[in-house]
Amino acid sequence: MPTSLSQRPALATARGTCHNVGVADKKQYVDNGWPEVAEGDHAVSELVSDRTGSLSPFGDVTFPLPAEQLPYIHPVTVVNK
């Protein structure tokens, strides 16, 4: 039975050469970045916030800003005559 790509059915499912040898032989990764802590202490891996979700990259700036605080100057096009 042909697939939607009209290929032979055994083409995608054929058991031939394994292409995952490099993945299977990969050594287990150990993260050396985890901090060493004293007995009874806990390493902090998260920040504490009063809000759910990600924190603002703009700090405590409240949006939208008033128009007077924006450093925007509207461009003016002067047509040469």
C-alpha cells in the first residue's frame, strides 16, 4: 500500500544499517556546574517571585509608558520640488 508520498512501504521501515551508533555509544553527560553545598544546605536552582511565569527583562518598568516619557520622534518627510 503506497503512502501519501507514493513511496514503497518497506522503504521507511526497512531494517538496515543502524544510523544511531554514535548516539548509542555516547558517554553519559555529567553536569559539573551543580554547586557543592555544605551538609544540610540546599542548592538554589530557581528564583522566587510573587508572579507566575517568566520575570520581566525590563525590571520594574510598568507598561504602557506615558507618551511624554518615550524618546520617540516621528519622522517627517520633506518632498523635494
